[in-house]
Amino acid sequence: DVNFRQSGIIELRGSSLIENTKEFYEPIISWLEEYIKHPGEKTTVNFEFEYYNTSSQMWIFRVVEVLMDLVKLNKDITFNWFYNEEEVQEAGMDLANLLSVEMNFIDTNK
């Protein structure tokens, strides 16, 4: 599921096992590039993946990379990474470390 609101809620959830990830994620990146020109007062980004494949991982990385422009502009943005498996948590931690982004990790099993 993808849920983006101009008010500042950006959500990507579920499984991303898409074969043609470029076709799926390019419109998302375009929307985000437009959003950062006129962001909501506060932006909350929620990632809640059960699983995603390697090609999706590259695009998720790009989503965060684009949104990091809001951090550079000192805008109010929060990144949340929901997980219920250690493997998904580790993938999020790797992403946060690679991009030096502050990410909240939330265990959905609790």
C-alpha cells in the first residue's frame, strides 16, 4: 500500500515484490519531489514492510534520499520504521545508517 497526503503523511506498507520496480516507484519519486517543494507543516514517513526484494530496496533508499532534502531545509520530518521481524528491522537500520537518517524503530509485535 502507498498512501501519500499533501498534509504530510507518507506511508509505504506491505510487501514490495514488484518485478518492474522502476515503473512502480518512479511516480512515487516524482510525487515526493513535488511534495518537498511545498511540504506539510510536519511530515511523518511510515515504512511498514513485511518484506521487499532487492530491487525494491534500491527504490526505498531513493525515497528516503529524496525526503532527506526536507531535513537539509530544517523542516519538521519524522521517519518511522515498523517491523515485526528482525530481518526487516536490520534492513531499516542499514538504510538509516547508510543515509545517516534518524529513524524511529517500532516493533509491531509489542
